[in-house]
Amino acid sequence: MAVDALDARILRLMLEQPRTSVREYARVLGVARGTLQARIDRLERDGVITGFGPRLSPAALGHPVLAFVHIEVTQGHLDDVGDALAAVPEIIEAVSVTGGGDLLTRVVARDNAHLEDVVQRLISTPGVVRTRTEVALRERVPHRVLPLVEAVGRSAEAAGRGGGRAAGPTA
């Protein structure tokens, strides 16, 4: 799905001002409300926009410890282990990976003892061979998408201006 320059402007505005109305977005962008709504609907349908709602802080919810747990899984049990991970509320994200493990999870905990309890629960999950845990010390770059949206928007604008064509005389 191609994101054009207007889509990128819409996404940027939605990221920068998430609580603004569609009417206000249309006014700021200088487009018709119907056009803006149609664009937003298409971006949702195409999976570019994956949800709306507040971003919550696990630390403010009493879970200030963040760890990344690599999980090695017995062959053929990846889906079963993935289903089991979904039942652990302290796992806030899990992805399949290549390299030194099969799954990488983002785990939050109240303290180190609680983290150990969560890891022990993971180790006892059928299909889990071993785990490796890395505790995060400090967030250096928070989760973000805006720089990517801006880069995509610049590329779309350059393509719209014929930015990829060689300059100079042609024979």
C-alpha cells in the first residue's frame, strides 16, 4: 500500500495531536472533511493505522521493571507456546525472531522478584526449552513512528516532483 504525501501529513498530524477531531484535522490540512475521512478509512483498511487509544505506562501501572525474554521453543510448538504467552498479562509483546531463540517477549514486572516469578512461569510452559532474560536499564529512544512517517512523506513528495529522475540533458 502506497502512502502518499497527504497520507503522511495526515498521519503526522494524528500522531502529534491524537485527541483532535477529524474536522480540525481537515481544517489544519486544508482538505475537505469527507476527503480526510476517506483517507483515514483507507489507511485503517490497509493496516497502516492499527488502532486508536491512549498509550499507557506499565511503570505508572505499578510495573516499572522492563525485561526482554528470549525463548527457545521445541520444534513444532511455536503456536502452542505463543498461545500460552498470550495468557500471561505481564507479557506486553511477543514476536517470532531469528537468531538465538524463537520468540522475543517484552515483559513488565513490579520488581525483580516478580520478574523471576514470570520467567519461572515461562520456563514451566510446555514447549519452552530455555529462556534468556535481559533487564532494561533505561529507555534511550521511546517507541516512535513519527520519524518513519516523515521519511515516507519526504519520499512520496520527492516521487511526486519527479525526484528519482536524473537531472541534466538527455540524448
